[in-house]
Amino acid sequence: MNINPACFQLNCTRCTRLADFLTQVRQDHPNYHGRPVPPFGDPRARLLVVGLAPGMHGANASGRPFTGDHAGILLYQTLHAYGFASAPVSSSADDGLELLNCRITNAVKCLPPQNKPTGPEVRLCNDFLANELQTVDAGGVILALGSIAHQAVLRACGLKLSAYKFGHAAEHDLPGGRRLLDSYHCSRYNTQTKRLTADMFRQVFQRARNLLDCAE
């Protein structure tokens, strides 16, 4: 996948704290990807899934969003169930899996300490997301995993955050004839505490599939 540098830069160091942290990570884990994690999937996808940031032993290690950690288990199973992925398991960046009319990205492209980016870091990375959103045509769907991703999408669209409340399965109209769907993040904590169940997650993807099918 050729990625427009306006949407992603592998050697980006604009967030000093994150760049310094990744330098340490590469020293501690020399076999890890240890750099900003690129989007994965169809460059002209009509479904764009937006997560928060790479996980230490997941995307930061593998170099592919939601690959190698717990959060990716439910995500890729569900993508496959609704025809957005060629296989239900993403095990590595070279496993041959393909996304179909779908792309996965993150609001923050670099691993943050304790998996918690700061507000300024989210905003510094936001122009990458804003440019990536422009690749989703009218009738497309943006699926935000969690409130931070939801807010990052709104900010990237120049919208007032207080006017679009986050909630699981909530829907919002975006500029350009696109639709924003919200879901709780498929994190280990959310799935193990049942804040997010597999059925709840599938319902959101079923809605995304219905919206895309109706727009064709």
C-alpha cells in the first residue's frame, strides 16, 4: 500500500515525548517495528476504522494496526464476518491477510507511554487523520473505536466536539456525505468486563455494512 505522506510519515518525530519513547523501545526490543505505525488496508476504502494508538506488544511490535494484541482478536474476527477482511486472524504484517473495502488507522500513529497519548499529541497527529479522512468518499463510513478516536475524527473534520456526543452505536453525519459510527474500543479491559460484548461489536459492523450497501 502506497501511503500519501500527508496521511502518514514513517520517520515522524514531531511529538518529542513519543519519539524519545520509541527510541528507548527500539533499544529494549530491537526486533519490534518501534516506529509510527502506518494505516493498513484499501487506500480507497469506503469503511475507515479509527483506533486510538498502537499497543506496545501489538501494532508497535508487528507494524500493523491491531495485530499481535488482544484488541485485534475481536476486531479482525468481526471484519471477516462482515466481508471486510480475507481472514479472521491477523498474526503478522506479512501473513497475507487483506482488508476488503476497509482500512484501519489510528488517531495517534506512535506508541504512547502507558498507552495514553496527551491531548497535544493527539492534536499534533490530527492533520494526518484529516488528510486520510479526505480519501473516504460520499457514502463512506468512519468507525471510531472509543471516545478519543471519536473526538479526533470530529476535530479532523473541523466540527465542534460538544455537538457530537460519543456513545456506543451512536451515529453522526459528517461533511462530504459521510457517516460516523461510534463503538466502545475492543480493548482487553472492555471485552473482559463485558462493557463491550461480541454481539454489541457485531451490531455496529452490521450497521456499517448496511449503510455501505445502501449507498452503492
